[in-house]
Amino acid sequence: LAKTTQPISMDSYEGQEVNITCSHNNIATNDYITWYQQFPSQGPRFIIQGYKTKVTNEVASLFIPADRKSSTLSLPRVSLSDTAVYYCLVRQSGGSYIPTFGRGTSLIVHP
Amino acid sequence: ETGVTQTPRHLVMGMTNKKSLKCEQHLGHNAMYWYKQSAKKPLELMFVYSLEERVENNSVPSRFSPECPNSSHLFLHLHTLQPEDSALYLCASSPSKGDTEAFFGQGTRLTVV
């Protein structure tokens, strides 16, 4: 099981870019990196997924270096509504994947 | 709206009660999951169903009993719970058990008194 490590919490201000880095040193060759967002008292929501280099969608960008031992979720120009917990997940080794969540990063965006 | 609906959204039950949580998805997914999220803790996987067959059971106490009558519905039957079972119970689905994107419901906030 590829373990992930993220900062427990981060603070930012409206309009800033936020980068949350996740370490996954023992990621396997075929593993994908997935990020979820969770608001209080709601279920997590899939944000973005990538395998290498850079992936961008309407919500965020995901940067993955060549060694794939870490990844960075980038949220451009955050707003108060981006206050949430962000989870980094890596596909379990052995093939059959079940989303397994760690503690995530609690992002608080201030006015 | 993720396409996964959970009812009820809130539930208060006594330790001697029997209740059921319901999860419904019409996304055509074949895998469904129950997670438990206690305060200040990570999500804990409880049960996984694939094509209506239970394939994972993470040592969950028998007072929690899942049921998957078809690929669109998932239930969690509760009986003789303890106050420490109070938590947010989340249902999720994915196209198959091997997919990396899961769709979560809003959850049921359970309080055991």
C-alpha cells in the first residue's frame, strides 16, 4: 500500500494560489494519484487525477515530477468556498483499487 | 449533486433501536461502499460490494449489517449501537471496484444516545 503524507493544515487568503504537496515515496509503476475535496458534513468529491507531468481541469492543476514520489495540487486564486479538507490518494498495489483516505490537509481560506 | 443519494441525512437513535441507512445510485455503477467518518478521524472503509457481492469487510462489528439487494441500492442495518458509533456514514459508488474515481453521497449524520 502506497502511503501518502500531506501537511495537516494550511492557511491562505482569498485570491492567492494554494499548493498542497503530497509525498508518496513507494508509489508503484502503475499507480495513479487522485485528489479529493471534502466540505464539512459532506462526502468527498473527486477533483483531479494524474499519472505524470501535469494535468489541469476547471478546478485545479496537478503537478507530478518525473520520479513520481510526490505530487502537488494547485488551486488558483482561492476563495472562501475552497475551505475544505483535501485528500491525496494513491491506487493500492495489487491491482484492485479501493479509495483509502488518510487525514488529508485542512485548508482554511481567510478573507 | 453526485448521483448518489443517502437517506436519512440525520438520524438519532437509542442504543436498543434498530434502524437502516439507505444509499441509492442510478449511475450504472457496479461497486458500492460504506465508509464511517468519526470526528477528527480519517474515513474508515467498512464494506465494499461489487456486483452485489460483498468483497471487503474491514473487521466491522456485527451490529452493522450491510445489504445490497441490487446494484443500485445499498443498505446499512444498525442494531444495538454504542454512543461511540456516532459518526458520519458515507456511501460511495464507482463504475467497478478497480476504478480510481468514486462518487460519494452527502452522508447520514448518526447520533447514538
